[in-house]
Amino acid sequence: MPAAAVATVSDSAVAPPPALASRATSVGGSPVREILALTERPGVISFAGGLPAPELFDTEGLRAAYDAAFAASARRALQYSTTEGAPELREAVARRATARGLPAGADDVLVTTGSQQALTLLTTTLVEPGDVVLVENPTYLAALQCFGMAGARVVAVPCDAQGLIPEALEEIVARDRPKLLYTVPTFQNPTGRTLPGARRAAVAEIAARRGLWLIEDDPYGELRYEGAEVPWLAAHPGAEDRTALLGSFSKIMAPGLRLGWLRAPAALRRAAVVAKQAADLHTSTVDQLAAAHYLAAVDLDAHVATVRTAYRARRDALLAGLAEALPAGSAWNRPEGGMFVWARLPEGHDATALLETALTHDVAFVPGSPFFTGAPDPRTLRLSFTTHTPEEITEGLARLGRAARA
């Protein structure tokens, strides 16, 4: 029997596939993720990524929680679930939010695949191409990517050492009529600064009077090492009906769980549920049930206290060595919590150029420029202190000092 004929198309008859969507080509990749790839080689001490310390994960407690989830009902753990999230996990999140001063019930909570997904869902439901979105300057890089993918016009609100300036916010809201303000008011990424309570109250009042959605991102709020707690922006008068609060278990339990949550007014939360149905149907059932078992069996607050003690020592080790590591005339802040120290090199220096030299000395950090909207400050850099022990931090700073002198 003769072989079947194979149809061919000449090169001249082949048309290229349609172009990618403009949003896919107009938004660049994350320089932070690219730097992390460079620092994965053995021997590099990296101050680049905001990574929790893996030796502090409660591996035994989490293993027992997964065992409990399967023992209770393996069929349920492996099955599809509701979009809103497992009821017992939503109840646990609501109890923790209430204990921190923001009354919440399970019905107020949507479980998400990390808090990054919560931000994506809110952007999907609120932002149309051309809408104005306000951010702090500098701000969380992945938020800029998210808003860029949505086609938003991102406008920076001027900030000082304490965070965004309410008077500047008032002026910009009146001028640009934005759709929302995105803020990380507690131990901000990348600067580590915390917005004072009086400014939070002013932001809530402006949002209520001017008609503005607020997205309050709080992945670091439980990592406080000194100073008094500051109430959530969402808890201030005027913010109740317009604030979406984002939380995460990544920094206090484990990022590999990819568990976050969203507390928002009912109409916005329902719209986010529909957006999530289109995105992934629901967050991993087994991970949710394991987290719920963990929260029921383990004192998470005690575990977080242990993590805070370790991170406080690491922050202090970084702060103690920066004067020797950075060029004379550099400046940096002292964050009361979180994962980051924000530094600025003296006039005539460039953080990206310093990074290139630092990598040859097996040490890394993140230049600050990618975190800015508009004109960046090339002298800024972000240093994360959570991943390494104080001894490793001291060695990393010694390497950074040699790089700076080189």
C-alpha cells in the first residue's frame, strides 16, 4: 500500500500568527525576579528578594495539617471547591481580622491564590483602560505590572519618610479624578516605611469625600519588631464602604501555600468572585483545608512571635553594618517591621552600577529604580534582611563594602 501523501504548504503561503495583545508587549518583566535568577548560584548572599527564612517554616506543623486534611476527608481535599473558599478557612481569617481591630465575618472574606491574585481580581473588576490609578512613589513593583496590564494611567502620589502626603493626595484626586488608590501603608515594599494613623485617617476622609476606592495591601503587618500597632486604613471612618483589604499567609506561614485573602464591601467582593471564576475557579482545596487545620491546631501567633524575634535580630545586623558597607554619605531608614531597608547612595553614585560589581563579589540587592512611577531615583536600593542569619548578613555586608570600594 503506498504511503499516505503528506500535504505541505510553501513558505510563500504561510502567514504569521496574529500579534500578541498590546498589554502583553507594553508591560515588561519584573527586574526583581530576573535578579533573583542571577542570585540562585551557590555562594551568593542575596539581599534582593523578600523571601521568608525557610528554616523558620513550621514544617512539622504543616505536615501534620496536611495529614489531618486527608484524614478528615481525602475526597473533599482532592475535589473541586467553592470559589469563595473553604468555609472554615474563611472563618479563621475573619477571626484573625476581628482580633486585629477590624470586625469581619466569613461572608466578608474571599480566599485567593496569594494576595497577588486578589490585587489582579480587584484590578479586573475596577479598572478600565485609561482609568487613573494612584500609587505611592516608589511602590510594589508587581502592582505596577498589574495596573499596566489593565491599561491604567498610573499616577504617583508624592511621599516623604512617613509615606504618602495627604495634602498631595487631595490635590491629585481633585485634578485627575482617579478610580482608586493602591497603598501598602504598613512596612511598605520597597521602603519599609509605615503611614502614621493621622495620615490614614486623612486618606480615608479624602476617599469618602471625593469618591475613591482604596486598596490596602497588608502582607507584612504582623511582622512588627518595635513600636505600637497602627490600625488598618480599612478601620478608619469613611473607609468602611470603599476599602478592599488584602492579606496573605505567605510571610507568616509559608509562601508555597499560595494562600491570600480579600476582605471587601459586598458588591466589590461579589464582582471579584466572578473574576476569580474566570481565572482559576477556586484556590487549591487541599491547601485551604490544611491551612484551616493548622490554624485550629497551632498557635499561629506564637509561631509569628518566634519569626519576629529572628527577623528583628537580622534587621539589626543589617542596620549595624550598613555604614561600613555603603559609600560615605549614604542614608537609610530604620523600619519598625517588615522585610526591607531602603537606602540611598550619595550624589554621583548609581545603584544599578553598584549591583553589577556586587554580583562579582557574590552579593546582591535590588536597585530602587524599577519601583518608581515616572522619573526614578537611580541612587536608591532595597535590601531585604529576612532570608539570611545575622552571621551571613555580616559577611554579605563585608562583600558589599568591597564591591562599593571597587
